[in-house]
Amino acid sequence: MKTFCGRANPTTGAMEWLEEDENYDYHQEIARSRYADMLHDKDRNEKYYQGIRAAVNRVKERGEKAIVLDIGTGTGLLSMMAASAGADFCYAVEVFKPMANAAVKIVEKNGFRDKIKVINKHSTEVTVGPDGDMQCRANILVTELFDTELIGEGALPTYEHAHKYLVQEGCEAVPHRATVYVQLVESKRMWAWNKLFPVHVEAEDGEKIIVSPSEMENCPGVPSVCDIQLNQMPSNDFTVLSDVLTMFSVDFSKPVRSASTYYRVQLEPVKSGKAQIVLSWWDIDMDPSGMINCTMAPYWVKPTSTFQWRDHWMQCVYFLPNEEPVLQGEKLYLIASRDEYSLWYKLQKDRGEEKNKAEVLVESPVCRCQAHLLWNRPRFGQLNDKNRTLQYIKSLMKVLKTDSVCLCISDGSLLPVLAHYLGAKQFFKANHLDDKIKIIEARPELLTSSNLENKKVSVLVGEPFFTTSLLPWHNLYFWYARTAVTGHLTSDVTILPQSASLHMMIVEFQDLWRIRSPCGTCEGFDVQTMDDMINNSLNFRESKEAEPHPLWEYPCKSLSDPQEVLTFDFRKTVPQHCLRTKGSVNLLRKGKSHGAVLWMEYYLAADISVSTGLVQISNEKGNCEWNPHCKQAVYFFSSVIESETLSDLPSAVTYAINFDTKTGEIAMDFKLS
């Protein structure tokens, strides 16, 4: 049996369906899972263990047997906690078959085979009764069904069903409750992820301003949450406009309703400003008294609490439908609407109780301008980056002439408008200002002379940016497109960017290493089986591939200088042969070599370049600042070398990098020497 998987093809810029081994999906799921991250989350694990012990004790004190239902058991960790805390029996439900099989092995290895039954089903298919999956209803409900938004993984319908069919009335629940908190802020940086700002262009005939059309300006966007590591957002990048407010709570020990609804809280701004963003996070109380609390609160809310890094639960950024000016002390209402899986927010001025209630709309926002469907949040940020835009303007000014005929190959790019304002005679955009810009709805390889009105292209431009690109080098599709349109170019054509290079640096991560690090034991339980399972799946393919991460969210320090390892000359067509390089990079600082970071740099014109990766190494310790609008490629080393002193340092990391021009993919191998 084969399975078909969607993959971006860097040579065509398109998503293609590839036939893969039947185990491919399973290995992808395991290799890219956050199981390791959760097992390394000591705060989460300790709090769950404390809550489970307390719940088992409360049931025992009532003279009852403690029967536990653990939904989404994963490794079986929470069930083993319950069994070791004295639970009489545990039903551990896991829908993902490979994970359920692993849980069976882990449970047996830890000696709980007689106390824990692993059920490989979705919880809504579990049956109760003498011939059922469960002999009787449980009186303790234990789950970990939460994502950054709390409800995005279907926690509400799962709880709703469990209370109706699987647990006793008045059961204990761990966690006992969840509470969602919100804070209203103004932030030009975050708002730039949602709206297109005006672009100022200094042309020979004066300043021109590119503004977004009104349907884009007034578009409410999409309801999908923007989940980020808010603890990496500097305090000077946002202005707090309200106190932290409790938006709503869910008591998991009582019946839960998943039907769409809304919550409304009153707020008075603590400062006047532009209300743009709702920041949100949640905490969970593991016990009814709230003494055992696990919080996702960011650094400025609980500055004294011990900070626990985690990547499986972060914080939420929600964009209000429109920017609204607010005054300090005025009476406002914040409305959170939700369906089963998502939340969205709206600010309401006080117009009297009846009018306020009449204005509440629970419908999810729908993007009307298409931009929010075409561009993701980092892309909005990239287009709003003034410094980046300036580099393109300066480059275009160097290469454009009054009779230039330009062709742009990039997705959703502003380059055609910039070029028009800077004086290009005619502009063709592959893939409505006025008759100066023509949009050609054809793939580069299918371009005809009639598409170009029988003109030859004298300037070929691209950022390059393509929506299908996942890894930094996938935007090399521009090179393939440039090769495809060679016959339509003048003999002295100018290509912008003229070339690109792949750069690399060895780093030590502050925390990101945890997502790939074996756990061994967790709260005293042997989970080596899970480590082996992840490792096997990584070895299936993933360990030989880099993976994309937005490194502005994941601090690291450089252990080597950045190094250019491959170059790509866009002035020439893509060669038939592969591009290979071998070499070594010297380690300059002590630390743990967790992996290599790779990124692209594009050389637009003489002395003008843009980087998708390293902005700077900011101090002697090697702390790195990264381009916040791009994901960088991270290649995790299979073994970590720790060097405490410079004399311990492996002298270098050797590398072999191969760019396959037939597939557009890069294979790499590293060795610590």
C-alpha cells in the first residue's frame, strides 16, 4: 500500500503529490511531533502528577475505588502517574495506533500492565459496559487535549462527550479548570502582520505613496490564531492598553458545552492609544482549590515566577477586525466569540446594555480581500519592512531605464508597482494599477511572445518569494523560472537579484534542542520506548533533512562564524550538473553544538543585498539576531558535542552539501571532528 503526500517542488514552484511508502505519514507524524517537548516540560509534568495524586486521594477518602479515564494518553505517562498514586484501574485512550502501541510497551516496561488498559480508539467510539472497552464509568477524568488556543485540538467536544457517556456525574477532573486571559495592546510590529502599510517611494518626479485598496484596509482578516513565543517579544514592541482580564473559564469536572457562544467583559483602558491586538494565554488549575496551577502567562505578567520554556503551549495573538482609537478610562466591552475549535475577538463601545447585546455577532470573520488567504503573517511583516523595501527601491533605481521592459516573477509582490513608480516603461507581472502593469496568468515555462506583446524583457526581477516555499532555498524557484523564460530576454538583460548564496552557522540553542532531545525517564517513569520511536522515524528520512523554524522566537548563540557555502548565479541558467561543496567551519566558542542553521542571502545589485537569516551576532557571547519575517533552516545534529573549555573544542565541524538541480532540494551531512 502506498500513500500520497503533498510536497513543494522547488523546480516548479508548485505543490505536487508524491507517492510515498505507506509508513511515511506515520514517520512524519512521529518525527515532527512535540512528544519530546512535552516530556521535557517539567513544570507541566510535576503539576499533573500533583493534581492526579490529589484527585486519587479525594476519591479514596470518599471510600470509592479510583477508576481513571485518560483521554489522549500518548506515552501513557498520566495513566502511570495515576496507577502509582494508587488508582485502582486506568483506561488510557489513544487514537493514533503507533502511539497506542508505544503506550502498551511503556506501560508494560514500567510494571503497570495489570492496572492500565490502553484503548486504541477515538474517545467518542469508546463503549462502557460488561462487554465494552470500559467495565464502568470512570470517576476521575484525566486529559491533556490542549493547544496554544486551549480549544483548537477539540477539547470541548471531547469533554462534552466524555461527561455524557464515559464518566460519572460529579467526577474529579485533572485539570479541574482552565481560564483564558486577555490583554488589549497597541503594537505596530504585530499589526504589521495583519495589514499592509503605505509604502513611500521617492521618485524623480516627487514622492509616491502605494496604499492598499479599501477592501484590504477594511477586511476583518481570518479567524485563525497567530501563536508565538510571546516571551521573545520585547516590551518596547507593544504598548499595554488594558489590565489583564479573565475572559472565561471552563470547569472540566462538570458537563461541558461545545456549541458556539460568546463571552463579554468590560474594560477601561489604562492608557489612550490604538486598540489593534488582543494578547491571550491560559492557565490550568489541577485541583479545585487552584493551589496547583500551570500557567502560560508571559514574562511581564508574572515576572517573578520561574519561567518554563515549552513549544507545545505558547501564547496567542488575535487581530481585531479594525484598529480602533480608545481613550484612557472610557467604558468598553471586549467580546470573545468561539466555535468548537477557534476564538476571535471584537471591541465594542458602550452604547447601553440593550444595544450592546444586539450588536454581538458570533459569526466567524471572513477574509474579503484575499490577501489574508494569499499571505501569511510573516509575509505581511516582510512587505511592511521599510528597510527591506528600501533595498529593492535602491536596486531598481540602479537598473531601470525609461525604456525598460520588466518582468516580475514572485508571488503577491509589490515590485511591479515600485518599478512603475520608478519609471519603467512597461511592466509584465507573471503569475490594477493602470495600463502600465499587465498581469500575465501563465506559468513562466508557458509564457509566449504574445503574452509579452512581442517585446523582449530587459529587466527580470523577483524578490524572490513564493507561497509554496517551506525552506529558505525553495525560493530558488526564481532561478528555474528565469531559465524557463530565457528565450524572452534581451541579450543584455539585467537580472535582479543577480545571484544568491547559502550561508551556514553552528549554534547552541537555549531551548529549541528539547524538541529533538531524548528524554529517557520522565517523573521516574521509563519512556525510552518513545525516544527510540522518534529516533527510528527521524532515521526514516527526517534526520537527513533540515526543518524550518522562525529563530527570532528561539534564542541561540553562534559557536562559529557564519560561512557562505554555496552560490547561485541567476545571470546564468540552471546548470545540468549538481552543485556540491565540502568544507569545515571552525568552532570559536565553548558550548553545545546542537545543530547548523542555514539561510539564503540575495544580491540585488552592486553592494545591495537582503538576508533571510542572520541580522547580526549582537555580543561577545554570540547571541544572534535573526530576520523576523522568514523561517530559517535548522539541521539538528544526531549527537551533541559539549565543549566546556576552548581546549575541549572540536576544532571544526565538517560538512558536505549537495544541491540537486533536478529536484531543487539540498542534501547535507555534518560531522563533529
